[in-house]
Amino acid sequence: MRTQTSFFKQRNMENQNTTTNTDIFEGLKQPNCTILAPLSGITDAAFREISRRQGCGFVYAEMTSSDALMYDSDKAHKRIQGLDAPIPVIAQLLGHKPDVMADAAQLCEEQGADAIDINLGCPAKNIVKGRGGSALMKEPETVEALIKAMSNKTTKPITVKIRAGWDSECKNALEIAQIAEGAGAKLIAVHPRTRAQAFRGHANWDVIRMVKENVGIPVIGNGDVKTPEDAQRMRSETGCDAVMVGRAALGRPWIFNHIAHPEGYREPRFEERIDIAIEHLGLIAHYKGDNRGAVEFRKHLACYLKGMPNNKFIRERMSRMESVAIVVEILEEYKERLKGRMEDAA
């Protein structure tokens, strides 16, 4: 079995042999192509790799501040670890200053990113207050300037991830999408909720369809995809080139295999889910060290445990999970308990 390091070396070689900037988008033409969405604090290198191992073939890295990258923030630089992975990775940048975003895009290219995305969707108050994220949905001129500046500084494709608009009075996804295409963007991902909705309410897929029908570049649909049936319905109703999965992958990275192979698919058994969780823990520790990796894994473990029986045994021990060895020991004990429970039931 190849090591994780050799995977990255392989991807570097593939990057060197790339002939056109749009090669990475060829994968969107594959049936059931499903993409991992950028989730801040979640879709780090470890999460992207566990998703890849579970059938995901195209991923976004978590949102990273362009200002923080250029100020050499250690935290920001850690967010762009693992961009040189064996599958296409789109780095996602946050910011509104064309020159800073251009320099940050160049840095992401140097780190192995296959494309660089502009975040036009984050609804967080602290982000929009600084004119980032979905605040840019109200600044079409800035969006155009960002794309042009970044395209001039990197050889990689520039993409955008947008919302339906700012609020019910400003639903301008199509306007922003057409401006983005005209400025040189090569792909658009659409989350069809407004900034005011955040992640609440219904995702209006008609917005995705409208954008797809009026631009000539690939369009990714995002929002309320939780099952293979959802993914297929989004494709048929909107005509989007690919479907994006975000929160539904938390604690369920195998959802990518399920969507790609819906016929005859079998959900992992409880013991198998624990094995995948342990594998994920090892990846986090690889990038972030033993102690930090174990502590960060707690949020993922809570998602893996959802719906599993007798998980109070684990939850009561969460605060003690300060090393990988301790976490693995507790999880292995839990797995044995589950086996015993299944044997008793039989």
C-alpha cells in the first residue's frame, strides 16, 4: 500500500505534466461526480484525504484568509496544507483586496492547488463586516477586479462560490455569475440560499438551474444534498455539471461512495464506521500532531457516533481524549462492546 507521502509526490508529478488549466474539470463529466464542499474548520487535509479514500474525487480546501496568508500567519498556512493531493483540490480564499488575493492565489499555486476559489458565500458576521464572503455579492465591481487580478498572477483557473444573493431584496446570483464568467472565472459553485438565510430554510435549486442555463462554464450545485436520491434529483432538476456535499459528509465520509454507487450499496457496519473514524484520527495526527490531533478529533467523533448505540460510553470519556493512543484504546473497547451487543442480539 502506498504511503500518504507517496500519494502527494504522485500528485506533484501529475501537476507538472498538466497541459491545460481546465484539465481538472474533466472529472465533472463523470456520472455521479460529487464534490466535497469547503467547510471552515472541517475540510482540512485530513478530512479531504479520508473523503478521497471513501470515494470523493474532487475537493475544496477550507476557506483561508488572504490577508492572514500574506501576513505569514502560521494558522493560515496550516489551512493550506495538503493542496498537492492525488485528486484535484481547489484552494478557497477569503478577501476583497485584488492585490492581496492575487498574491495569495500565487502562493496556493506554489503549494499545489489545482484551482483557486473566491469565497462569495460565507455568511458569518465577522466575515461580512470586513467585506468578505457573501458581502461581495453586493459588490460586483470588486468581484470582477478580484478575478482579473488573480488570473493575471496565477496560471491556475480561478473559480467562485456564490450564494443566491444578499437577502430577499437582493437576489443577484445570475448577475454575479455572468460577471464572473466575463472576468475569466472557469467554474461557478452555487449555494442557492441568501446570506440572510445562512443555512436555514429551503435551498432554492431553481437558482442553480437559472445560472446553469445562462453561463457557458461548469456549474456546481450545492445545498440540501444528503442522499444519492437528492444528488440525482439536483442534477435532473438543474442541469448542473456536478453536485457538492458539505455538512452531510460530517461523520459520514462514505456518502461519496454511496452517491457514486447507489445500486447495491451497503452502509458501513458500526464496527466499520469506528475503523474509518480511527483512520481519520490518524490522518489528523499526521498533520497536526498527537495532542492537537486527538483534541480536534473530538468534533468529528461526535458526528461519527451519531445514531450509534450505547455511545454514552464514549461521550463520557471525550474530555480524556488527549492523545491518539487513548482515543484508539477507547474506540477499540467500544467496538468490542458493539460486537458483544450484536452477538447477544443474534
